[in-house]
Amino acid sequence: MSETRYTHEEWSSEQSDASVSVDGHDLSVAFFDSAEEGEVDTANEDPPIVFLHGIPTWSYLWRDVAPAVAEATDRRVIVPDMLGYGNSAMHDGFDRSVRAQELMLRELLDELEIDEFALVAHDIGGGAAVRYAAHRPGEVSDLVMANAVCYDSWPVEFISNLGLPDTADQAPEEFQSMLEGAFRQGLYGDDADETFVEGIAAPWTTETGQVSLCRNAVATNTNHTTEIDYGQIEADLLCLWGADDVMQPLEYGQRLAEEVGGEVVELDAYHWVVEDRPERFAEEVSQFLAE
């Protein structure tokens, strides 16, 4: 897994599309589905695994990990672009909060006729994940939270600033340079994989993408993870955390594991733990889901 499995163009070409209705809006959702790629035994009755990205990433974040977990577990994996991200709907006129992403996920899984699944989530994808697991505990069998938002851990200053009105009007070159710098600085090693940096920033390099990312940023709302009852979560929980993350500190994962009941595994990584430690990450997820 040391070599990047997909370029962002290749990943995009492998995605499928579905239409979902959220808050009365019909919206397109792009997603990777390993069943479409013939990579899993479709007769396997174990629950599929859904991977959720955060901000300012998209499903490409999981390009190495999700297929590896599908292969190791022989389970179907589904990796959507959240609303406003990647190749999903980006136009103005709909909510992009984790509340809306929770609703999107249920609509998408209804379309795919899935009623039980495991959830693996990073960053604000974790906000949608804990909401879903608390509101529909019978549907989520397992929950992996990776440097993910919960309680009052977010938004961080960088994302709050992305949501300022002036950011949408920033010069494209300046905007792209800022993003690429953030991706490089969030990695553990000194030598960033430029394929990752280019690919993860790709959706935001157009005018529509830049505005959409700003809309996504302004939709980050702490109340959406402080209003829920974490005690309602029944899923088996693993907090798989880059221990040196300053944006989503380890103590939030420890607090979540203590309250819900679960395990904490620390990895030598910063915030982009999925990119820092893809092989170890995939191994830990696969092992956890096999228990």
C-alpha cells in the first residue's frame, strides 16, 4: 500500500451516482462502491462498511484504506462524497452541516437497500457518524472514529476562517496555495506525497468548488455534536487516533471511548492519520471488524 492506488481522476471515474432528497432538495451524491468493482464476495452477509471523510477533504482520502479493508474483510465498502464535497452536488441552496450529511447517508443507504452497516469516519465525518449512531443505534454495528469531531472539539480556526464571506472571493491561486499548505502541514513526515496533495485539493480548484468549500466551512456547527445523547450509541467503538493531532486532540477520543464504551488505539500521526499510516490504519480497522 506504499504506492498510491488511484489518482484523483481514476478515483472519480470509479464513482457511481445516486439522487437523494434532503430537506426537500434533490441532490446528487457520488460514491465509491466496491461491489460495483467486483472486489468483494456479494454473497457475504456481513454488514457493509461505510467510510466518511471530513473537511476540507473528499472521498479520495480513503483511496488506499477502503479498498484494502474490503480485500482484508471480504466486505462491501461504500465511500460517499458528502454533500458539497468532491463530485457530489456543489451548487448553492442546501445545507451542508453534519445534520444534513446524516440525512444524506440514510437516503443513500435506502437507495442501496442497506439497513445495517459499520461506520468509519474522519474529522467532521465523525460528527455525522455519531449523530447517526445515536439516532439509529440498531443500524450501526461498529463505529470507528479517527481524529474525528465530537462534543465541542470543533470547528478549528482554519475551518472557521474558510467560512468567512471574503474567502469565497479570494484569488484562486492564493486559495489553492493556502489549501495545499494545510494538507502538507497536517502530515506527519517531511515529504508529502504530491499525488495526495494535488488530488485531495482538486475539487476546490474551480470557482464552484472554492465557493462550495466556503459554504461547507460555514456549516460547521458545534451544537450538532453537543445536542445528541452519546449514551444512545450501541455500536462497538474504536477510536483510532493520530496521537499528535493538535486539531482534534486525543483526549476527545479518550472521552468518547470512556462514555460510550470502547477502545482507543494511538498511531504515530497528525490529523491526516489515514494518509500518514494507511497500512496500519487498514489493519486496525480490519482486525476490529473481525472481532
